[in-house]
Amino acid sequence: MIRDNLEKVRQRIQKADVHNQVTLIAVSKTKPASYLQQAIDAGQCHFGENYLQEALDKIEKLKGQNLIWHFIGPIQSNKTNKISQNFDWVHSVDRLKIAKRLNDQRSNNLGRLNVLLQVNIDNEPTKSGVLEGEIEQTVAHFENFQNILLRGFMCIPNPDNSEQSFKKMTQIMQKYPNLDTLSMGMSSDLELAIKNGATFVRIGSDIFGKRV
């Protein structure tokens, strides 16, 4: 089932991705390592996790397979140490305090941690992320960090106006030609996201099934 689902998602991406720039992240939160192994056997190597302890258990069980791990969930200050040591990408950096902790706690021998600044593109009080007007000032601080590397932005738009939000994110990206990554788009709207410049799409239910 997972192999077939992955193939369907890949076909959707391929059809929409005229510039061949999109990487599929399989969002595997709440799913057991055995499900991830099925995806790995079908050629998937990028996995997105929201919950730290659950992710660490899977990272341990699946080690040695050249996987790329993305932390995409909310980040509490007391979790930054283990996130900094065990992940290749962090999508959900929503404030400078978290960026500084990740930088200070990342081991030098691991190389720089790729991070994305989470943008609250629709200014929703229930969502994390910097507001559009705060982006420029926040981005400037990343030049001071030696152990993390700002690669771009992530957003979770309001589904009622996701295309408008995706367009705004593309306009923001254009202001930063040295950044190359835009993480946006999920199972329901990946085509719209790709059309508007996404380079990472985060797909969970269409690969692994609905969460129980």
C-alpha cells in the first residue's frame, strides 16, 4: 500500500514540477518504523517528524540507511539540544531564541544544521512563526550563527486562502536570492504549492494513510 501511495504522490509531483526542483518529504509522525521501512524500500529517503522522542526512536531503529531527517513540529526550548544533534533539517524555527539554542548546541563535527524560518503568513493567532513584517530583521541575525545555516522559509497557510499565501511566500523568497528552499504544500494542496515555488512538499496522509 505505501509503495503504491508513494508512486501516486510522486506522479502528482512530477506532473506539477516543471522545473524539477521539488523534494518529497514523507511526514511519518505517529507511524511505526515498519511503515517507514516500506517507504525506504520504495526509494524514499526524506522523512519529516513532529514529535521528538518518537522521532529519536525511529532514527535509532532505522540508522545506517542514509536517511535525511527533517524536524517539522513546534520546538520547545528544552528539546533543542537533541534536535540539533539528530536532525539534518529543522523547518520550524519560529523565533531567534530557538535559532540561537540550535546553533549553540549543534556539535561542530556534524556540520551545519540546515534550518528554515517558519513564517506565520496569514497572521493567525493560533499558529507559530514570525510575521511578514518581522522577517527582514530576523533573517539578518542568522549571519551571526556558525553552526546553523538558514536555507529559506516554511509556512502552514490557512486552507481557505492557501494559494494567496503561497504567492506571498514566493514574493518573500525573491527578496533573498541567497536562500534556496521553500517548504510548503501538503497532501491537499501540493500542486498549488509547487506552482508557486515550493521546493519541499510535506506529505503524510496520502502516503501513510489517515492518522488514527
